[in-house]
Amino acid sequence: MPNYTLYQFPLRACSSVAVNAMIEVGLEFEDRVVNIMTGEQNEPAYRKVHPFGKVPALVVDGEVIIENVSILLYIDSVRPNILFPEAKTPLERATIHSDLVWCTATMHTAIRQVRMPMRYTGGDVSGVQEKGIEETTHMLNIVEERVAGDRWWYGDTWSIVDVYINWCITTAASTDLLPMNDYPAIRSHIRRVRERPSFQAALKRQMAAKEKAGLEFPEAMTWRTEFD
């Protein structure tokens, strides 16, 4: 069995998705907290692990995998057909990969414009945030239709894509800039994702990592209570 170390920032970063994935498939791993609030991600020691200074990073027997998509696809290759529905054709596999890339490159980016617009400009953030809200609203409408009737992203089958969507939406919604009451199917989806044993175990593990690292989140990083 390989030795796994997962570098993460608990609860408030997209590394939460990788934590959930590792637990869902039953892979044992060591936690390493990277305190992005103090800039630890930019320190030379961590840059040796992740040259771009982000989380997550998964170290497998000394070899590093970066970016959520690559990490999730690696986990799927080790424990197939748990994180995603079984892909029976190359086209089905490509569709799954496309959905993951959409989560990280499109949805995640728009969410960051809503939640952290200052990362995109050194000046007035209002235009950046306004565009992020516009893009996110369009995606919320897509997700609302797709998960209506208590469906998962892939219909009857849960996947880690549901967890990634959950992270993106709850992150954006924590600003109170999006009218989440307009999306009952998404709110139901959020509850169903969070009721799963692996999500609860991932939450517990991240809480323990937060306490061990002595992290205190500032008000700007406080999430809406109904999504905690």
C-alpha cells in the first residue's frame, strides 16, 4: 500500500473535496495543514511540494500530484468506480473528466470572483464581483435543473462531482450575495451531500486538523450557519 500525505487547508479550501474523496474510497493518509491565512503556501518549504503554492497536494510515496482534478482521477484509478459512475466508453470517461474540469476551471473561478474578488484586481472589486455573480447565477440555474427531484449530478448515482459542486456553491453563498432560497433543489442537494457518512467523516477529520493546527478563522472566512 502506498504512503499518502495530503496537504490541505481544512474546511475553507477546495482541498476539502480531496479529503472527502480519500475517505470515501477508504485510503489511509496523513494530514498536513498548510495555513494559507499566514501565507505558508508561499514559503520555500511548501513550494518544494507544490511549486505554485496551492492546496491540495497529494504525496504518493514521495511523488507529488497537484490540482484537484489530477488528485481525484488518481484516486479513482487506485479505487475505481467509487468516486464516479463506471465509464463504459471513452466518451463517457471524457464526459466525467469534462465535468471535473468544469468544476475547477469554470465554476470554481466564478465562485472566487464572488467570494474573493480582490484576487483579480488591485483596484475596485465591484466589477469583478458583479461578473462573478452573473456567471455563478447562470451555473446555479444549470445545477438547479440537473439535481431537481433529488437527483445527483449523475442521476441516481452519487459522485465526487456532487461534493465539488457543494463546496463551490456553499462557498459563494456564504457571502449572502446569492438568493439561495430561489434554488430549493440545490438546497436539498447540499443537505443530501452533507448527510453522507464520508462527508461527515471528512468534516470531523478537518475539524480535528483545524484544532490541532490552532487555526482561528476571521469573520471574512465565516460560512453561513445553515451550510455548516
